Amino acid sequence: MSAFQTVAAVLAVASLFAYVNQRWIRLPVAIALMALALGASLLLLLVDRLGLLRVTSAATQILQTVKLDRTLLHGVLGVMLFAGALHIDLRELREQRLAIATLAMGATLLSTVLVGLFTRAIVSVLGIDLSLSYCMLFGALISPTDPIAVLDILRAARVPRRLEIVISGESLFNDGVGVVIFVTVMAVASGGHPTAGKVLQLFVREAVGGTLFGLLLGYATYRLLRTIDHYQTEILLTLALVLGGYALAETWHLSAPLTAVAAGIVIGNQGRAYGMSELTRDNLDRFWSLVDYILNALLFVLVGFEVIRLQVTGRAFAAGLAMIPAVLLARLVSVAMPVVALSSAQGLPKGALPILTWGGLRGAISVALALSIPAGPAHDVTVTMTYFVVTFSVLAQGLTLGRFARQWGDSHD
């Protein structure tokens, strides 16, 4: 199957599921399309197992051609992060900068350690051979909240505005920390011995360097936008900013996701306010909203169909189930200290701790990172545990986040 045929097939399925959602279900696109794709995948597996129709091989071939891990982490992610960052209010972001920075860095690191230790205990009880370094690797890939899932679902959930900014900001910025931790632990798991100095150097180059590079590119593009009034060209400039900036950041070993986020914030605030006409702003919003919707649809359909490739044993199944409460507990502990310390200083509303815990959604990024682990027994069990946590996070947490927020949120916010 050619690349064109693969894209056509995925697009056809995604559009059909999107129609079903809009016609009858009316849920956020991430939840609905992943649920429909997961249900279709299980049906295909059942049909294949009964020998009625051999279709799973074709679906597997499509997934192998797409390569979700490379497609998402090395291109699509930047576009979706930029689209989400366009709507982040810089003034509100500054007001909550301490809470966002603490959660994005401190909470992610603490959650990585806690999940790693919980994983080690669970796999030991179940008799699964998984080293401590791979347990920590699972903690690193599952701890960062997924901005793609979070931003899509937050639009439909009535979360108090201050908490919405904190959750959105944390999910946009903790990728840099998560990637540094993941790369470091991966080196250890592969037999390397990175020193503390090398880890610090990696963090500064990836996170700080990526952010500064994004700000620089965003400002340069903003200066270009000010000199013309032609919305087609201006939209083309923003598209070049995202794709070109992401590619350059990866080439120079900077955090490409943070580059996209920083550039999006500059264009969404400085660019929209001073560099565009009203016609350009309207068309820019429409364009990036459409791109974001299409990519969300394609992405979560692919995540739902990934269940076809899972190599699930009885022990891996049990480990996946056990990791759901373990990851939630780690999230609760890791955000508790920042919330308690910052509630008065940052004016966080009541119910911040349970909402931040339940609203820390995991999604496609965790699946992509798990798929990037070298093939082997550790890969199979890690992907299975990741898929269980992500499925529960998107479907169960995402579906109930609005009700959860109304129950625990501040009614005066």
C-alpha cells in the first residue's frame, strides 16, 4: 500500500467517525474518535479470530506505514502545539507562571520517579522481567500530560478559568522536561551512564534553547506580518514558521515542541494584536482551527487502531490494569505539594488538587514515546501498560472532566 493510499484510507475512516460523532454522539473529537476506532479495532480482531474475514493484516500494514511515533514526534506534534498555543493569553499565562513552571518541571520529575517505583513493585509481583531503568522509562513517558488531549477536552469541560490556564500551560510546557527525562533514562536503559552535568546540559539546550529559539522565530515572523496585509501570505508565513522552526530545532537538538509552543504564543498575542488586520485574524483562526481538528481526528483514530498491534499477555494485561490507579496516585502526590504551596500565592480556586489530578490527561504523545522504544519484551509490556493508561485517561477522565470540574470547582470563579 502506497503512502497516498494509506493517507486516503485513514482520512476516509476519520471522516466517517467524525460524521457519526457530529450526527449522533457529539463528544469532543479526541474522545469520540478514539472510542470509535477502539471499538472498530476490537470488532476487526473478533472477525479475524472467527475466521470470517481477514482484515487485521491490512490494518496492521497501514499502522506500520504511518509509523505513529515518528509521524507525531517528528512533525505533526509541532503543528498541533502551535495551533493550541495561539489561543493562550499571555497575560493570564504570566499570572500563573509560578504554578505552571512548578508543575511542568517539579511535578513531572516527581511523577516519573513515583510511577517508576510503582511499576517496579507491580511487575515484580506479577513476575514480569522489567528492569528498574525501563520502569523509570515508563514513568518518564507517562508522566507528562498530553497537550493534544488536554486542549481538545478542556474546550468542552467547564473548568474554572484559572485552572484551565494552569492545566493548559502545564501540558504545553512539560514536554521539554518529559523529553529530557525520557532521553536520559533511555540512555541508561541502553547501557549508557550520563553524568549529572550532561543531564543539566541536555535540559538547558533542549528546554531553554528550544523556548528561546521559538520566541526568536515568532518575533521575526511577527515583524514580517506587520509589513503586509494579505491573509493568504500571512497564513503561509505562520505555516512555514511551524514546519521550518520544528525541523531546525530537531536538527540543532533543541526542544522542537517548546519551539512550536513559544512561537505560537508570540503569534497568538503579539502577532494577533499588532501584526494583523481583522480579516487576517479571522482567517488565521479558521485555518488553524481546521488544521487542528483534522489532525486531531486522524491522530486519535490511529491511536484507537493501535490496539490491533498490541502483544498482550495475561501478565501484561494485569500490569496495564494495575498501572491506571498507580499513575493517578503518582499524579495526585506530585501535584499536591505545588498546589498546597501555591494556592494562596497564585489564587488557585478550591478543588484545584482533585481537578489537576483528574485533568492530567495522557494521550497520543505517551503512546508515540512507548512505540519508539526498541523492539523486545520490554517494548511490548511498556506499550501495553501505556495503552491501558492512555485509554482510561482519554475515555474515562476526559468524558467526566466537565462533571468533575463542576463538582469540585469554584462556583464564583
